[in-house]
Amino acid sequence: MKKKKSKTKNEIIEGLILDVNEMSIQIPSKTLFTALQTEMETFTYEYNPKTRSVKYGHPNGLHDDTVLSLAICNYNRKTNKSLGTYAIMGKR
């Protein structure tokens, strides 16, 4: 059995950013999922020019767990397309 390469947090977050920007997925409205919308609006990144690396996360005192959950779900949606069923636009 071939072993899958594990993805880093940054790769999973960047996949979510790309899919949101390309409208491959839709984010629930603020009325439907206030916590996610709030976290998406405050989600940040820091660039370190010395290491040329990016760190994604939340500002102090705030949370990012719904954003990370969505990113993981999105990653699994793309990598496990042949496993199980997925609801798309309310259809199966």
C-alpha cells in the first residue's frame, strides 16, 4: 500500500484560501454560521523575511478553530474524492 505524504498546516490553509478565492467552495452566511464568518474575517498571517516563511493563525484573544476545521474538511474533500459520498449544493 502506498503511503500518502502528510500535508503541513500551511499547505492545508493555502488550499482553503485558493478554493475560496476561486469559488470552488462557498462559505455559509454570517447568519447561518456567525463564528466561522467572524474567524474568517480576523484570520491572519505573519511573514518572516529571514526564514521566508508564513505563519497562519489568529490574533491574541481570538479563535481560529472553525477556520482550521473548514480547511481540514476542504483538504479531505479534495484528496478523498473516491471515498464515500459528499453533498454538493444540498444534493447527493
